[in-house]
Amino acid sequence: MALLEVNDIHTYYGNIHALKGVSFEVDSGEIIALIGSNGAGKTTTLRTISGLMAPRDGNIVYDGRDISATRADLLVVRGISMVPEGRGVFAKLTVEENLDMGAYIRADGDVAEDLASAYAMFPRLQERRKQLAGTLSGGEQQMLAIARALMSKPRLLLLDEPSMGLAPVLVDVVFAAIQRIASEGVTILLVEQNAHMALQIANRGYVLQSGEVALSDTAANLQRNEVVQKTYLGID
Amino acid sequence: MFRNRSGEFSWVDFTIDVLRVLIVLAVVVGAWNTLSSGRISLAQWVNLLAAGLAQGSIYALIALGYTLVYGILLMINFAHGEVFMAGAFSAFFLAEALNRTGFLNEQPLLAILLLIMFAGLVSMTVAVLVERIAYRPLRGSPRLVPLITAIGASFFLQYAFRGLYGSNFKAYPQLQALQGALQIGEFNIPITQIFVFSSALVLMLGLHWLVERTRIGKAMRAVSENKEVARLMGIDIDWVILFTFGVGGFLAGAAGVINGLFRPQGVNFYMGFIPGIKAFTAAVLGGIGNIPGAMLGGLFLGVIEAIGPNLVLAGLGIPGANQLKDVIAFTMLVLVLIFRPQGILGERLSETKA
């Protein structure tokens, strides 16, 4: 059974019909890439899954239960964590306080241990742990956003454009980290404009076009697909 | 001078600059006259300063409630003065009862603690109920709407308490432990003022610890910065907002008791109005939404109110200067709004926050 099943969801911004019946599945342990151009509905899909927006039609089943109308903060408790578009670090909180907020829902005593492993993954964050997150560089903020999302010990990690605005070296660092997180058993749903990078680490991918799934296949097949190559990979 | 940003002459900027010069002139001339006449001795200045700091710390405690709520909801809770009144008024009856049994003067410290806790809890309850009933259902509506409900809630509370306890002024019983004055060098500082200042300091340190060190405090700051991301952390923002109202309410209730023991004129249902407005002024002075700003703004306003009339107004030959301290307070508000709208410690408001 799939960990996440998205069944024909329709989401609106006011009167704007943003998602027109999106369906896909994410199996436990997979890395799934959601690619598409600006305005295709990638971010809206993630916002709908994470509970920040509610679908008007269709449903979302996570771990065997319908979560279409569940509030975002309760979904975190259920094991869904999201790295929002634009990173969303708390600029006026220190790096460590940001990580602490990631563990807000947890009452167990292992938070210190997980803090240590977050720092092990991104040593740069440890150097800056007392610094305000707003003073970090874009790459460091992205690392912080990912590390923070992991502090709630998610089963499903939603990542919205983790490569946006990063220098190529940092994109590599971030994607290596995502692969490592996946290898530790976290299921990943990755939204990317950088289709090239996303399809390299993903198992399967879905192509979104104007609020609908236009194409779905294994990542390897998508990379070879002519339309995908032309439109999203910049290969003529 | 006399030019706006694009370098053209502008009557608005001209008027504001003229105003600046006139104010500086008035302050300098007034202060010079007063100081050179030697009408007020150093000991008297120190007394004015101490009284100002005491009054200012009460403003500061109330101002914190405005600033906490604004920081998180960008909303002015105009019913906050009534939250202050609710605690002060209710604790009056406890103080009376404690006085009758003699406990108040046998165990003054314990009695004060008890009164503060009681008033704090009453005010906290009122603040939380107001949020839950009057504000939460309207969250997300245009900004004028909660403002109007706040004024409605404020009237409701005033007249509810008038109905409950009557409209007479009721004076808190005198605490013997707070009578007299402390001799520091050649200065005599009334013990009540020291009590007011130090208890406010303890409460503010407590708030600082709560906001900076505890998980709920960090969550308050997180919600204040970005509600959506806070939800993605698993934070129940409705609960955090309620908690924030509660903390502000507790501080206001505590301020109510401190005020009751400090000022002899007593409590009544209308007592929250002026301190509420003054505390709001203090919060704006310090930079609304900024916690140290509210503390600083409160103390600053208290001191300005105490010293300003004697220093500036009396020096300009204005009769009955001490009765004009409200003029000073609200002139300060207007001046801050003109010259430094973001307040002493505030950041420039961005489009989204303004």
C-alpha cells in the first residue's frame, strides 16, 4: 500500500482553479520528483498535502487515513514534514532555536541526540548555532530548513524547490543530503524546477502541467523522454 | 532641510522642520529657566525621577500586553486597559478580606504575592475570553473589524464590572510595610515606589525568561514571525495566540494590584481607560511589537510625565504645570508618530506589517 495517495484533488485560490484533478502515489522509501514549469501547480500540490490548503474536491490518503481536511500542525505529529518554498527559516531566531522549533511536537529525550546528528549532517550549522538565522547565506538557510524539517522525525518529507537560488556547488551539497536522508528510510516528495537534478536522484517522477499530471514514469524513462528533454531539461 | 527626498521644496517637510525647531527651542528655554531659577532642589528632582520610574513601570507592564498581542496578530487590543481594570478591581475585594483578617499586615510579602497571583489570573481569564469570543472568530477579516470589536469588548467589560461591583471608587487598604521612605544618601525614596519598581522588574525578568528560554516562548516568536511556517513545525498557532493573550493579561492584572497599592485614589470600573491609553502610548514610543521597547517606553513615559511639566512647562511660565502631565504624555505620542513612527527600538515597518 502506498504511503501517500493523492486522488483527483482540486484546489483553488479564491476563484482560481489551481489544481484540476491531480492524482499520484508515493510508496514508502521512494524519492518522487514532481517537475513542471512555473505555475504548473507544484507548490500548490505540496501545500495541499501538508494541510496549509484544503482541496475542494478529491482526497489525500496518508498511511491508510484520509487527511484531506487535517490541519497542518496535526499532520506534523502524524509524520509529514515540509521544507517550504523560499526556506522559511525564522530569521529572528538563532539557528539552534530554529532547530528546536522543528522538534516542537516532540516530548522525548532524544532531541539533543538529533540536534547532534543535524549538526553532523551540516557542520556549517554547528559553527553558526548561536547566530540569527536571518544572517545566514541562502545555502546555509536551505540546510537549516532541511535540518529543521527532520527534527520532527518525519516519515514523509516534502521539499519545495530546495535548489532555488543556490550556487551549483551548494545544489550538489543539498541533493547529496536529500539522498542521504532517503537512505535512512525517509520517504521524499521533491518539487523542483531543476528537473535535471531531481530526476537524477528520484525513483519516479510526475510532470505537472497547468494543474494536471501530464506524464508519469520512472525517473530514468523521464530523463530519456523527448518532451521532457526539450521542455524541462533544455536538451534539443 | 525644507526639501523632501526628491530634493523639491515641500510644505509638509517645511512645517515638520519648523515644528522640530520650535520644540527644541521650547524644551531648551523651559529647562534653562527652571534650572537657572533653582526652584527645584536636587533632592526634589530625584523624588520626581523615582515617582516617574514607579509610574512608568506600571505603564510598562500594561504596555507589554499591547506589544505582545501586536507582535503576534498585528492588532491593537483596545480592551487591554479593561483587562488591567478587571484584575485590579477583583483583587480589591481579596485585599479587603485579607485586611479584615489581619493577614495583609502580618504577612505582607505573602499577601502581596497572593494578590498579584489572584489579579493576574482574573485578568488572564478575561483576556483569554475576550480573544476566544471577540477576536478569534474575526481573525482574517479586514483590520478595522477587530478594532471595532475591541472597543465593544472594552465597553462591555467596563459596564459588566460596574454592574458587578458598583461605580464607586474603592481604595485598597494601606499596607504598613509599604509606608515610610528609605533614606539613600541624602535622598528620601518612598518605599511604595521602590516596591512598584522592583516588583515590575521581577515580572519583566520573568517575561524575558519565558520568551527567550522556554519552548512556548520560542513558539511565540516563531508565530510572530511566520504563522504558516510555524504551523509546519507542528505549532498550534491558535493555542500560542491564546497563550500570548493570557501572558499579557497576567502582567496587566499584576500591574493592577501594584497600581492599587501604589496609588491612593482607588479602583473603579473606569480606571483602565487612561492607563490603557498611556500604556499604548508607551508601547508605540518603544516600538510596538518590541518587548524591550515596551519596557523602555513605559519607563520613559513615566519619567517624562513626572519631570517634563516641572522642567519644561513650569520654566515657560505655564501655571499648574503638574496638572498638565497628560498633555506631555500625548504630545510625546504625537511627536513620536511624526518623527519616529517605528518607535525608539522599533524597526521600520515593512509594507506587510504596516
